[in-house]
Amino acid sequence: MRLKAYAELTKFEHTIFALPFLLAGIVLLVEDFPSLWKLFWVFVAFVSARTLGMSLNRLIDLPIDQLNPRTKDWVHARGELSQEDIKKLVFLSGGIFLLACLMINLLTFLLAPLVVFLLWFYPYAKRITYYPHLVLGLVYFLIPLAVDVAFNESISKTALLLGVGMAFWVAGFDVLYALQDYEFDRTHNLKSIPVKYGIGGAIKISRLFHAITFLSLLALLFVLDFLGPIYILGLLVLGLFLVYEHSLIKENDLSKINKAFFTVNGYVSVVYFLTVLLDRLI
């Protein structure tokens, strides 16, 4: 029962959003079959970093989540897990993340504190800036860079372009997700792109972010000569999913946000991973 509460706290099932992009990064950035040792620790680092980020988010936002009608029944807000329980998870996941980075290589370990800082800063961002979504995007920008550092001990153009694509993909759907709290955030002096630009403006900015994602992934065609027709076809499918996602959300009708956020975004990341995997294999 307690394990279920921790799983609910960290929304472990949402790992599907970023994991396929991590796998895509490995396929694109690692020439030969990767070392199983490094591969294991990269996955440990990924899962522990995500757990750390979610735990910090829940711990820092606890007073807000207890007031927000959308979140007041979440496991931490209703007190099923105490602050001490969450702090223990923060220290455990943080320790495992640092250990995993150390086991990968020294450069990865030296860069790990930057990741920890951004994960800690993200919950505070909406208290001081209207662009917390870009802070979250920066966390995801670092994922392909971390893959490059882990396996190649360098940062390539491929990693940078993939990082930009991931950053604006996450920032774009985080803007849409924030639409749900538009009234609550305005009332409680919390900042976001919807609060600053209104619902209609936020939807347009989210579309712009996702256009940047598409163009960044498209630009990889000019950097990696092994990408071909399968990659182009996969990108077209990915683009259609993004268009469909935005067709679900209208300024006067936000009822389908969860479908756009949870379902369609899962398809986007999975489609991209399958695209690069098939292109590389065939």
C-alpha cells in the first residue's frame, strides 16, 4: 500500500514521456552497441533523476497543492505520505542519481549538480518568473547532452539539436498543462505563460514551441547522413500527432487537456524512438 502511494506520488507511469526520447538519443549518438555497464547506469540515473525531480516538486509545492482543487486529493496533499516520507525519497533518489553519474564517468558526475539544481529550482520558478516551463525544458535539454557525455565524453551538434527538440516539446505541453490552473494561479500570485499572456496567447506560444521541436528534429537530417526516408516519414507522423494534440485544445474548451497531455504526448515520444530505431536498423 505504501509502495503504491510512492508510485502515485512520483507518477512513475509518466516515464513513458521521456524514456523513448532517451532511447532515441542513445540510438542517434552511440555508433556501436553501447556498453551494458554504462547503459545500466544511464537508466538508473534517468529513473532516479526523475524520481528526485517529482519528489522535490511535491515537497516544495505541498502548501500550494493542498489549496488547489485539482491537486488537493493527491497522495501527498491529503497526508497519506508525510513530509518526512518525501524527504527520505528525495535523499535516497538524489544519492542514487549521484552514484549512477559517478559510475558512468567523472565528467558526468561533475555535471550532475547542475541537474540537481534545476530539479530543485523548477518548483520555485513559478514563484519568480512567468516562464517556469522553460526551466523544465532546460532539464530535458540536458538529457541527450548527458547521453553524449556518458558514452562519448563530448557534446555534439546532434545532442544539441535533440536537446532543443526535447526542451521545447516538454515546455510546450507544460504550457498546455498549466492552462488547468489558470484561475488558481492568478488568484494565488503564481506565474506561468497562461497567466502572463492569457489562455489564447498561451496556446499560440505552445504551438510555437512545438514547431521549434519539429524543426529541430528535422534539422538532424542535415547533421546525420545516415538518416533517410524512414526518418522523414516518421517525422511527418510525429508532426501530425502534434497538430492533433493542438486541435484538441481550444481557448473556450479545455476539457480535452488530459487526452492531449497524457495520450498524445506518449505517442509523440514513442513514434520518434521507433522512427530513429527503424531508420538506423534498415
